[in-house]
Amino acid sequence: MPIRDPSKLEKNLREAHNLIGEFLDLIGIYIWI
């Protein structure tokens, strides 16, 4: 098994966090309307 690249994993986590943040922003806007 290849060793996972920590920087790649960190990048994936950051992208996932950004997607979750955008999703929560959309939900927040939807709730406020």
C-alpha cells in the first residue's frame, strides 16, 4: 500500500471544509429568506 501524502490529505480536508462552509451559507440564506 502506498503511504498517503499528508499534504494531499490536508488539501482534501480544506476543500471539504470550504464546501461545507458554502453549503451552510446557502442554508443560512435560505432560512433567513
